[in-house]
Amino acid sequence: MRSATAVLRRPVVAGAQLRTALTPSPRLRRRLIVLVGLSASLIALYMLWLRDSSLVAVEKVSVTGLTSRDADRIHAALSSTAKTMTTLHLDEQRLKEAVAVFPVVDAIEITPDFPHDLTIRVIEHRPAAILDAGGARVPVAGDGSILIGMPVEGELPTIDLSGGVPQRQLPAGAARDSALVAGAAPVVIARRLESIGREGGPRGVVVQVADGPEIVFGTTARVKAKWAATVRVLADEEAAGAAYIDVRIPERPVAGGVAVETVAPVAPVTDPALDPTLEQADPSVAAPSDPLSDPAVEEVAPPSETPAPTPEEPAPVAPAEPTGGATL
């Protein structure tokens, strides 16, 4: 029988052997120290010298996507700023700040080509409408950015602007709301828009379609859903010839001037707070019950298509012959 001391010593010996096996040899430790030191030196060399070295300096800058009359100035601003950088250490924020004075620039994309080339793609704002300020006509983007000098292709809706044209951005107000609605218009209808303006009443922003109806938007909330409802109504044959289309509640677009005014409701709207056109229900008048949903109402059989037989008229009764008395 083994002693208890022998049984207890065996795990201790096994643990010591495991630690010995996992402990690197002095030679391996020296190699690991050299490897860590070399890695740290390479990282420091890259961070402190190579990524900002003239060996990888940007020397050639290609700028694409420019179409405005400020194209040369934008190209020069981007090129001069980029040549202070290297292909290993590009500062996109500095490049954006270099062209921030040009409202036509919406965004930029940079692609380095090691060791010395850099390509910058400029994404310009898309003109959504034309501001008409006392005869001065200037394109404007959907976010209200003034696009002076940007060429305009095709027809764009007109937004009347009182006063002078701002230098960079439309202030909050009717003109900016109109630009937002114009900028959200889908391509299939954008070129058919004639004018956009905001009225003072509940109709809000109103869009005039060329050779078509007015589109009543109300506020600029859910503008994409309102445009989707507009396109659906315009494609509906039952709405042909409508004088206006009211999409203030996009789930219930209304075509005015046609036989059927409410076109293709997506979901019923019964809350008067959401739909100002709905009248408040009189609480004193009980709503009619629905036989299909009210178990208290007995089911009524539908009338038969076969007409009920008409009761026959009684046949005339012949007068009875006299049974008594003499016959003359």
C-alpha cells in the first residue's frame, strides 16, 4: 500500500515539470528580446520618419469630378494641400477644409498610389432648383447650398426668392423648404417640375408640375414618402385630369378634381390630429355596429335572388242557382 506522502508528492512533481517545460531557455529568451526590440524600432522608424519622409511624398495629384466654373481654383487648392502630405500620411480633414469655401463641393474621396501619386475624386452638389431673385437666376442644391457657377443641364423648377442671393447657404425659411422638397424629388418626375413655393396656409409647400396638377406637400417632414405617394397617384389612371394632389398624409393621397378623390389608400387614418381634414366625431351618436364583428348581433341571411311567389287571386264565385220557387 502506497503511503499518503507519495500520493501527495506526485502532483507537485508534475507541476514543476510543466513549469520547466514552459519556461523558455536562455537562448530563446535572448531571441525574443531581440525580436521585440527590432519590432519596436521598425514601428518607431515608420511613425517618426518613413511615413512623413520625402521618399513617399505626394508629387502627382489627379483631381476628377469637377464641372463648375471654380474647377481650376478647387483643383489648385486640393493639389497644393495634398503636396504637403505623403501617401502614407494623408489628412482628409485638411483637404476638406481646403475646399470648404466652395459650396459646390459636397464631398471628396482620396485614393493614394504608393509611393508618390494621389487621386482625389470631388463629389459636387446636384442642382435641384433655380433661385429667381429679381432676375438673378442661381442653381441651388437640395440642402440649400448655393451653386454659383455650376452648369445646369435640362429644366429645373423655379423658386422665387425675395432679396439677394446668399453667398453660401439658404437660411431657414420658405426658400430652403422648397429646395429640400425639390432635392428629394425622384428622377422620374424631377424634370417635370415647373415651380416650387411655400404658401402661408396649411397647404405649405406646393409644387407645380408642368402640364399637370399641383402637389400639396404641407411641411417637409417625410418628404420621400410624400414623393413616393405622388408618383403612385400620377401613375394611376383614375387620377388622370386631377387639378391637385394632396400628399400631406402620404398614406392617404387625395386627387382633387376627379370623380374618385381618395386614391389607393395604403392605411386608414382615423386620428383627426394626424389628418386635419377629418371632422371630429360626435360622441353622442353611436357608431353603427358591424354584424361580422359584434357577437350580439344575429346573422341575417342574405335575400334570395329568386323572387317570392305572388299569392294567387281568389277565383270569382258564380252566383248560386235558386233552389226554390216556381220557374217562369
